[in-house]
Amino acid sequence: MLYQRVISALVAIPIVIGAVYSGGFWYALLLLLVTNLGVYEYNDILKGRNYKAPPVLSFISVSLFLIIIFFEQLELIYPLVVLTFLILFVSALFKMKQESISDSALSLWGVIYLGGLCGYLLLLRMMPEGATYTYLLLAGVWIHDASAYFIGIKWGFRKFAPQISPKKSVEGSLAGIGGTVVIFFSVSILFPGLIPLNPAQVVILALGLAVFAQLGDLLESALKRQMNVKDSSGIIPGHGGVLDRLDSLMLTAPFVYYFFQFMNYI
């Protein structure tokens, strides 16, 4: 398992770093592909509860989220959400025996979960210093996940959230937070040019990254737990599915985006 995780990481990381560096069309295209794979996995997970909302609508709506952001037409986001809601409502209304209102709600939730939250990954990269901010986001999440995983495997004994994710431990959670803060703070001291913040701001950023990464992970774990699914899929050897890799990023991206918006404002 560890061997597969390492190989997958060695293949994926250069692709992601290159796309972030390139920005623009290629970064947006990669994000569009990955997000739609996440939509596929989300719909597949929900099949366990006999989910029957129109799946094609999810792909279209999530894609439109990213396309609207890419072309900087953010005023169209709200109409998109309302239109998606109306289509789901009408579909459920005329197919009451096949689709339930709860199916429509889950479908809309998935659109916002994947389109809305992943959209922040694109918004962040489109900021003036977006490449730097995106690298910090990715580095923070990777450091957090690696610290939590390896410490949790070795020394994790006390359960952190057994009803949501039985394998998560208090030790792993603390290691994820501590590792992120220590490494970010150390880098800001030793290589001040790499992070455009003072040490105090770096600590706040690292804390936020670690906390929201854990919340994002728990959110996806809760979804899989309720649907009795171990991994969102097996598309990434050693890591599970796309959602299993995106989960930590989807809540940290909005935090990092607004954090740097605030830092730039003051």
C-alpha cells in the first residue's frame, strides 16, 4: 500500500505542479477533468441509497461553475445555482415515483460541494500571486496529510472520530496540525522569500490549513460512512479515488483564498 501511494504521488505531483505553474487554460482544464471525476465518484457513492436524480445535470452544473469562474463572470454563479435547483425540482415533481426530493437535495449539495468549493482552487490561482498561494495551499495540505498519516499509523492509539472514520487518531490529528505549523514556521524563518508573510501570519495560515484540511477529510469520510463505502473509487492506486485526494483541498481552498484576500486588503 505504501509503495503504491509513493508511486502515485511521484506521478501526480509533477503534473499538478506543472499545471499550477502554467495556470490559465491548462490548469483550468486539469481542474475541470479532476472535478468531473469527483462528480462521477459522488454519484457512484450515492447509488448505495438508490439515488435517482439526473446525474448528467451534475456534470453540466459543476463544469459551468468552473467555466464561469475561468471567464470571470462571477455574477452568473447565483443564477446557475437557482437554475440547477429549478431543474432538479421540476424533475422530481414530474417523476415523484422515481425521484425523491431528497435525491434532488443530494444532487444540488454535490454540485455546490464539487463545483462551488473546487471553484476556489481556480479563483485562488487567478489572483495576482495565485501560483504562490496555490503552491502554499498544496504544500500545506500535503504536509498535513503526510504528518497525520505516518504519525497516526505508528503512534495513533486514541480514536479521534470513531463514528466517522475509525482509523483516525488524536495523535495523527495533532501531528497533522503540529507538523504543518512547525514546517511552515521554519520555512518562513530559514527561507523568508518563499512565503510572502511574517512569521505570525504564517502560523495563522498553517493552523487554518491544517484545521480545514481535517474538516474536509471528515466531511468526505462522513459521506462514505453513511453510504457504507470505504473509498470513493480505486482510480488512484494506494490513495483510493479522486474525492479521497480532493477532500482536504475543498475546504482549505476557500480559507486560503479569503485569507490572502484579507492580507492583501490590510
